[in-house]
Amino acid sequence: MRDYFYRRFNDVSNLDIPAKGGDMMVLLNIKDPLEAAVSKEISRLQSEMDRLFERFFGKGLPFFKSHEYPAVNVYHDIDNLYITAELPGVSIEDLDISLEENSITIKGQKKSGVSEDVSFHRKERDEGSFNRVIALPVKIDPEKGKATLKNGILTITLPKAEEAKPKKIDIKIG
């Protein structure tokens, strides 16, 4: 089973890669189950620690925002679950999306683009690695997921699994 997923998601020979300047596609990879479980647990512990610190010190401290990058919106319609993330300055080569059973992970690297031999007078733009784990509120069909990165906005579209879609119940008279 594991080999099937590695072959399925690492074979890029059958993908239609758009021409330069078009929308960029991001591959969704199923992560190793052990790595997925560890990543999910670390994220849960980090969230719990943040809640404890916020309770003691209050909200608004700058160090609480480190794991909240990128900012995301998660929403759905009848057929799909959508995740949008703000990723200005992140190139597709520095981005990895991993899909698990109940969550999705967005990992990447935001580079400054500035030579290392300069001295900053002010440095407010973030750079470095990020890792965001997002719980999926509904079951999805992992085989049909897709993602695009355009103008610094990552849009992930995950079709809902048939069992997660609303069902109509016919009403019969007496």
C-alpha cells in the first residue's frame, strides 16, 4: 500500500505542467504514516502550550504567531473543501503539501532574497522555514486533490468523499 502511494504521488511524467507565467501546480503527497502522526502530535502540543501561555501572559505577544504562518482560510461547499493560504514571496520550489487522513500539512521556506553580506537597518519581513498542520473538517477524496499558487495565494481544492456529501431523503406520504 505504501509503495502504491509513493509511486502514485511521485510519478510526475503524466502531469500537465503549465507554461511559464501560467498557474503553477503543487503536487499533493501522502506522508509516511509515522511521520504524519508525529507531526500531528507536535502541532497539538504546540497549540496546547500556546493556550497555556496566552492564559498566563495574555494575547498579542509576538512569539505566539510563529506557528500561525501561513494565514489560512478553510471553507467548503457541497462538493469540495477549500484551503487558501497567504504565501507572498514563497516560490513553488520551496513549497511542499502533504495530505494525511484527517489533516493537511503545508511546509516551506520563505527566503529573503537579500545577499548575506549586507547589514540591515530594519528587518520586519519574516524569512525561514514554516510548517502548518490543518485539521480537515470533512472526509476528502485524496486521489483528486489539486493546488495552485498564483500571486502569492495558495489555493488547495480537495473534493469531498461521497460519504461526506449531504444526502437527500425523500419523504413519502403515509
